[in-house]
Amino acid sequence: MPKIDHDTKERILAAAEKVFHANGFKGARTSLIAEEAGISRTMMHYYFNSKEELFQEVLKRSVGVVLAHAQGVLTQPRDLKEMVNGLIDLLCDVCALKPGLPTFVVNIFNESPEIAYFMAMGQSDELPKVLDRLLEEAKQQGTVQSDITGEHLMLHIYGLCSMAYLAHNYIKAKEKRSDEAMAAFLEERRVQIKSFVWHALGNQGI
């Protein structure tokens, strides 16, 4: 058996992430992953025994990116405005870093509800509670009039931030945008989402 090479393993994981993010678990073929990594399927199986094992590693790494970014948002003292802007920046940054991640998550929900269930069980409910507290504080200060809950606010933000990446190819093709124009549009959308959410909460600006 060949010696395990770290660079080769990372190349396989990068290729698997690209293929799984684009095609989901059921649509991804190990032959395509091997081709993307520039190795044979036989060599790939020296590093990962099965497609399932490789998928679990990609899932862990993908979720880990979000959690690593989220930790910084949750651990810093914030008012509602800072928290909302921080969450939007977090999700936009993660989507820019891993543009296939929103599609990957949707594919998991559609194809593998049992995996989605265990993902949900492993997530903390800290964020909705933090948002509930900040919303109540903002209401008492008179800066927010909305009766929205932290959970609904969190889901609104997730949806608004991920939609442009889920529909990326359509949005780009519809207006014949170049790569540079699409990148500029996504940055503009970040600003628009902040303004939209903040106005919806009852404030006059971001």
C-alpha cells in the first residue's frame, strides 16, 4: 500500500467538495472525483474506503467552516444592529469562500433527511435565543417595532444570503454578467440585505 501523502489527501478532499457541492451525494460519482483530483479510483480508495466516508469528511469540513466563522459572531458582545450585520457578513463571506455550500445543504435536505436530522441535532439553539434577547432590548429602546422571533429572523437572513448563490448561474446568465460584474453584484447584495432586514425590523437605516 502506498504511503499516505497529505497533499494528495487534500487534493482528493478539494475535488470531492467541488463534486459533492455541485451534485449532492447521489449525483456525485467517485470516478469524477478521482478525475478532478488527477488520480486513479484505485489510488483514491487508499485514502477513503468508500464514497460515504468521503462524503462525511466533506460534510464535516463544510459545516466546520460555518461554525468557525459563527463562533466569532456569537462570542463578541453586540447590540442587535451589530449582530444582524455580523450574521449577514458571516454568511456572505462563507458563501463567497464556498459558493457551492448552499446547494450542498439543499441537496442534503432533499436527498438525505436522516443526515439533515443529525445535523440539526448537533446544532446549538444559542443563536435564536441571543437574537430573541437582542430583539427585546431593541424594542425596549424603541429602535425596533417588529414582533419577529429570533428563529424567524435567523431564517430570513439565511434565505436572503444564500439565494443569490443558489441561483448564481441564472442571475449571471440573465444579465450576461462577467465574473467581475457578478462579484460586484454579490457585494452590492450584501449591502442591500443589511438595509432590507434593518428596515423590515422597523428602523430607518442600517
